[in-house]
Amino acid sequence: MGEQVTLSRRLAMVLAIAGYAALAGCATPMNPPRATVLVPAAPILPPPPIHANGQVLWSIVNGKCVPDQQANAKPDPCAEIAIASGVDKGYAVLKDRVGVSQYLVMPTRLITGIEDPRLLAPGATNYFDAAWRVRGLVDQRLGTTLTRDDVGIAVNSIYGRSQDLLHLHVDCLRIDVRDELHHQLAAVGRRWSAPITLGGQRYYALRIQGNDRVPIDPFRALASGLRVPPAEMGAWTLVLAGATFKDGPGFVLLAARADPAGGYDGSGEDIQDHQCAGRGAAK
């Protein structure tokens, strides 16, 4: 009886030690822990702002570009439009009035912004993939061919935008941000990294392998990878930056959450340079 009690106590101690080891993050080589980024609890967010004149872009796309394309095969005032598979899947490309080479990529149906649940629906258009191909228009405006590392695509949060139609800003990255990102590429892996600082703002970062196509949908990568609840998607900003890794071309997806009370409105566009200083001459 005494031996059985002793064995029982020893077994209990072994199990307890194993439990403490697991809580401490220890694991055997056969079952390594999966890397997890812990996103801090969301700050209390104010109600979404009301954007005065927030339908201007939608009136251009829906009231001018789409009808002109359908009637005349010429999407004025848009530069390009793609509605071959239907308006619900299409997108329009418009030269922005701000900057020498900035283009906007927008859906041809009314998707309000990053908070719109239709962006996460099955079969949703990957607007970042379309926007990456639009960089050729940026090159034309600048009269040069940008390196992939010079190009960024930004979507602002609901607090950092003025329009209520999803629009992706395609333009140059700021040179200082490009160089900072280059120096921190080693810290960016295929799982979301701990925040890195770029242009004075902290961003979670994710490596994506690819060349001419963006193989994953960044909106889905944000929602699932950082476990952002649908009700909080609108507080986030995304920037897709071209990158060149040692083993080939790819992208770095950057994500940051707005904190209006702390002075940050979630505008990833801030790390773009709409003058593309030092990179070509505007036409």
C-alpha cells in the first residue's frame, strides 16, 4: 500500500512538472510551439466618423466610369476599368488629384471600406492583387520603372479616410520607410511578426512570397492571422509593400490599428510619398 502511494505521488509530481513546463512555453522537439502574436486589447474606439461628401468617389465610379465603359468602351474619367466578370467583381482605376503619380483602385460595387464584411465573403475580389498590377501606371506618370521596393498600396482605416467607397492608394513608398523596411526584413516571417517601427508608427508585419501576383488576400490575412473581430476591422489600416528577399521577390504586409484618442487615425497612406521624390519626373 505504501509503495502504491509513493508511486502515485511521483506520478503526480511528473504531471505537475509537465504542466508547469507547458505553461512556461516549453515543448519537446517533436511538438514545437506555434508562434503567436499577441495583439493588445483594443483601445476604446469612438463612433465611426461621418464623412462629409463621402460619396464623391462612388459617384465617379458608378455614375461616370461604369456607364461610359458600358456605353462607349471608354471608362472616362477613370484610367482603367475591369467589369468583364460583372460589376460585383470588377474594379476601377482613377488617377487621384493628389500627387504626381497616385492612382486609386476601387470596387465597381459599393463596398464602403476595410470594415465591409463583403471583403471577407467567399469569392471576394482580391483588390490588392489588382492594385499591384496598376503600378505600371505609376511608372508611366513618373517616366521610369520603379523597383518593387519603391511601391506601396495603402488602405486607411475608417478614422483615417474621407470617402465611403473602398479605395486602395497605389504610389511610392517614402524613401525613409523603404530603407527602414529593408533593414528590418530579417524580422519579417511567414507569420505575423511583433510590431516593427516604420515612419514613426508601429506595424505588425507579414512576409508574402510572390512576384507579379499577390497570392493571398490581405484583408483575410488581417482578419484571420491577427484574429481581428469583424466589428473591429474598420479600425485597422493595411499597407502592402513590395520587397526583395534573399530567396526571391515578395511583399511585406503591414497592419496597424487606429487609436484616435492617442493621436493615431490609422492612415497607412502616411508612409507613402505622393510626390515620389527622387524617382522619375511627372508627365
